Amino acid sequence: MVNWSQTEGSPQPLGATWLKEEKSYNFSLYSRHATGVTLLLYTARDLVNPVLRVSLNYLNHKSGRIWHCRLKADEVANASYYAYSVEGPSSALGEVHFFDPDKVLLDPYARSLFFPADFRRSASIGRGSNAGRTPVGTLPVNIPAFDWGGESNPFDWGGESNSRHTSDTIIYEMHVRGFTNRDNSGVSADKRGTFAGVVEKIPYLKELGVTALELMPVFQYDPDEGNYWGYMPLNFFSPHQGYAANLPVAEATADFKAMVKELHRAGIEVILDVVYNHTTEAGADGPTYSYRGICNSTYYLLDESMSHYRNDTGTGNVLRAAHPTVRKMIIDSLRFWVLEMHVDGFRFDLASIFSRNIDGSINLKDPPLISEITGGAEYADVRLIAEAWDPASYELGRSFPGQTWSQWNGRFRDDVRGFVKSDAGKVGDLMTRLYGSSDLFPDDLDDAYHPAQSINYITSHDGFCLYDLVAYNDKHNLANGQNNTDGTDNNLSWNCGWEGDENVPAEVMRLRKQQIKNFFTILMVSNGTPMFCAGDEFMNTQRGNNNPWNQDNETTWLDWDLLQKNSDMFRYFKGMIAFRKAHPSLGRSRFWREDVNWYGVNGQVDLGYLSHSVAFCLHGGSQQERDIYVMINAYWQDLNFKIQEGKAGDWNCVADTAMSSPSDFFEVGKEKALTSLNYEVKARSVVVLVHAA
């Protein structure tokens, strides 16, 4: 029997695959409009002149829209890298094409990339050859293999513990490089700013109490593009080599796996912030690295005339996520990171892009990509978190078609910021956010949302960090090179009476610390899933820069000297995290319903426009827990609250943000007993009580 695939190649799987039994490679590439495809193989010594060129004949090497071939190992000889040259029609035929047979193109499915010494982003802009100056794929046989089942293998997952956290979930958003890159991070010099550096900080993470890391993008991005945050992906199947502590750079995959394994052993989940809505190729004047030169109108969303890019992402291009080929690439990428890299979840950047139809119109009923991800067996126990908005659409809450997904709750951020800085008319909004945002995630018969689907946060990478939120009224982004026009102007921040961090009066700094504690306390006592930014726990600052996307320097690298300087703040954060984890009644699977009573300063809650205070008592009996009483005063004067339930001896004080450390937080068993039901809640402060019995 003739095995056609052994001579012609197979269309599946896409990418370059090493077939160990055959000792051969299978190459497969999708291109709807290509008229010719040539496979290019390179040696490590010469990235300009291919050691082998294989022109694919469509009669032998094409199935449907997929071009493919198979090469024996001896045919590949001493090649280490591969790429493609793709020919096709010109744009004059009605669609925008970027076919250029002189361009060396990266396989979208490459599992490891190689950047030549002469790599330049500019070399791939416009027409003409970019040979020797553009990234190419690494042949898979040269990527280190891992025997996950061998006990002696360093990546044996046998001892791994990766159970999903529930009521105790505390998400910590982190940039891998920025977390440990300063020399005061305490991390070994050769591991600063890397996956291995995160591993060295696991004892710190455990002490703080976080249970899940949400890593800002770790997909390979263009190191010459200048996007420190990593939100301009080049490839969806390989970790960024800049985060590898070891050489060769192919070890980035091994380093990532080692980090995940050690985090799992520590009981910490790994969530990836992923960008499947655009690529680093940007607009029409951007570089042609891969997708654009392979099949532009397949991979990118064009306008009705099919002659210009849509820019719903604000970055120059939009991935055509509803197209079957692009959808498959995204699904294959997710499957790779779950099954091979063992991650626990994804936060989808601009996830509302997934609701675009193949023509760019919005589909809120049943967009194919969201449905396919939601229904995938591989994702049954994987966290799916949406950023449910983009520059062209806002789908937060029930509007987003991924009904079982969690969502970043931007309304929680804005309403809590507004209340804490004493904006008028915010009491009702705060109550809704504390309750779990049932307005956005209703649990009626038709919808049946859970409050845990609300990812509650005050700060994220996008905007002011927590200290800057209380230290700056205005953004200070001149260093970004855009004349301070980038980044939002709607920060809902208040500098506590002094702009910036120079010569700050003592009373201003005291108030700033108090406000930070207010924010964090509200976050910790709210129903939903809390998230905060790395460094917020010791008042890290970005000097008022609310959009440092291109600042790979001490602006964004955490300053670990502040941990010692602000150890009182770290103690408070650690204490409140422990308190929340010890009281699962706060973060429930269901809304509090009849278990919560709302109060004001002296009786019923005041929902008036000029009111700035609220209290609530959360009964824990249904959860086999003690009751919790919280009093919140965002008014600029002290208020005498009358505790509305129980008698004086029933309550112990856990936290009072107006007090200085260590009297601002009392550990379990050391709570301060109340002798009266009257409690003077200081101006701009929060008090948390727990029932004594």
C-alpha cells in the first residue's frame, strides 16, 4: 500500500512536526490566496542563503487551502531553522495582499523562534528581502524534548498540585521582567527579570497569601518593537525568549515549565494574559513577518472594500478571529498552553473582539470562537477571564456572550475609586459592588451568573498603580514620547492634597496610606474574585505614569527597597488577605441575598446624593461562619456609627484603617474587643468587626 503522506506530506497538523518513527519532518502551511509556496531551510551558520529550497507543487503538495510537504532527516541535512517564501496575486485584484516572494516568512505555528544577530524590525517593512534580519522557526527536533512521565525528569509533574482555588482566590497581576529585574529584588543576578526569578520569589508570594499569578503577556513578541508590556505578539506558540535565564534561548520553554511546576507545588495557579486580537505586524506600514505575507485577508479583518485594515483594537490591525483558520490557530494555541505548558487559565485582552463576525459585524448571540472555547473539553477546569471591551465595543457583564466566563469588572474599579475619593452619589454603587455586581452578573433564572465571575480590582497594569492613585491627580507620561497624550485622563484619582512624591508632608503621607488601606479593605470584603497589582502591597510607584507600555526601566521595575520602607503596609495587606481566606463567607458561589443587612451611621442606610457612608452586617450562619460587620466612612469628617446588631461584647475589631500599624490590623485571636456599640469611624476610614462567638 502506498502511503501518500510519506511522499506528499500531510495537511495536519499545521506547522513543522518531527515524526520520530519515520525520522522525517512534516511541514504544513495555510494560505488561501497563495499561487506558490517555497520552504526555506537554513543552517545555524548562514541565515541569509538557504541550504535547501523546496518549491511546493500544488498538484502534489496542496490539499484544499493547505500547502504541505515531508522531508527525510537526511534531506534536511544540517539545517536548524526554517521559514517560507510565498507568492500570490497583487493588491490590484481587489483585496489587499502583501505577497512578496523575496520576504522570508515565519511559520505561524513555530514552537520556537530564532532571531539572527542582524535582526531588525525595519528590515521587514515594505517590499524586498529581509533574509538574515528576520525571525525564523526552529526545527522541532532541535527543541529540547521533555519526558513528562519519567520520575528522574526535572519536569515530572507527579508531585504537582494544581487544584483550583475558589473562595480563597487572590489574583496577583505581574510582569515577569518587572517583578524581579531590579538588583534589590533579592533574586540571583543571572535570574532577574526571568521565569526563574519568579521561582525564587515563591516564598514571598506564599507569605503574602496570593493564590494565582496573572502574568502579563509571555508570548514571544518583537524585541525590536519597543512594547515592554508584551501586548504586540509575534507568535502564539512560544514563550518570550527575553524571560529565559538560560542559553540557548530555546530553553525559554523549559524555564517556563519549571516556573509553572514550582508555582503549582506551592499551590499557586498560573493565569496568562493573552492577546489574540491583533499582532505586532500593526498597520499597512508595519513589518511583514508572517501572517500578512502568508495570507493577509485570512488573518486580518479588512473593511468592506477589502482594501484597508480595520483598527478596532487601536493597534493597526485586528485578527479575523471568526475565520475558521484563525479560529483554529487560536484554539490550537490555547490547547498548547493548557496541555503542554500546564497553565490554569487565560485573561483575554480585548476579548470583545471575539464577538466579531467574519465580516466584522458584532455577534452577541453565538460568536463561533467564544462558543468553541467555552465548549472545549480541555477548558472545563481552566479559568477563562474576559476583558469585555475594546475601543469599538463595550460588552461588560451580561452583554458578553461568554456567559460562563469571568470578566474584569471595570465598573467595580471606577465605582470604588469614586466612592473612596468622596465623590457624591456613590453609596448605592458601592453597595452593588460589595454585593458582587448583580447588576452586571444577574443570577435570575435565565442568566444564573455567579458573583465569583466578577474579577474585582482597583488597579491593573493599565492605569495608575495603587500608590499613584492616591499621589497624583494627573498622569505624568512625558517619558513615553507621546507628549503626555497617551493613557487615560479619567483616573478617578486624588493626590490627598499634594501632587507627586517630592517633599510630601507627613500628614499627606499618612492620609495616602489610609486611603490605600481603604481601597484594599473594600476589595477584600467584597463578594467576587479579588485581583491587585504586584507592588501595590508595598506602595510601589511609577511616578505618575499611567501607561508605561514602553518603559523597560526603573519606572516599571518593582523597587523592593519599598518593601522594608513600607513594611507596615505589607503587614496590612498580608493580614487582610489572610482574613478574607479565613472567611469564605465573604467570597461565595452565590450572592449574599438575605444574609446581608445594610445600615447607615445610625439606622437605615442613607442613599442620598451627599451621603458618603455605609455599613453592612454579613451573617455567616448559613456558611457555618461568624458574622462580619463593616463600617465605611468616605466623608472628610469623623462619624459616630451605631452598630445595629448584637451587643457590645459580641464584636471584636479586626481592622481600623485610621490607626497606625500595628493597631490597624489584629491577627486571629488578638482582635480588640469592643465595649460599646458606638464606634467613632474616623474620616476617610474603614472598620471591620467580627463576631466574638
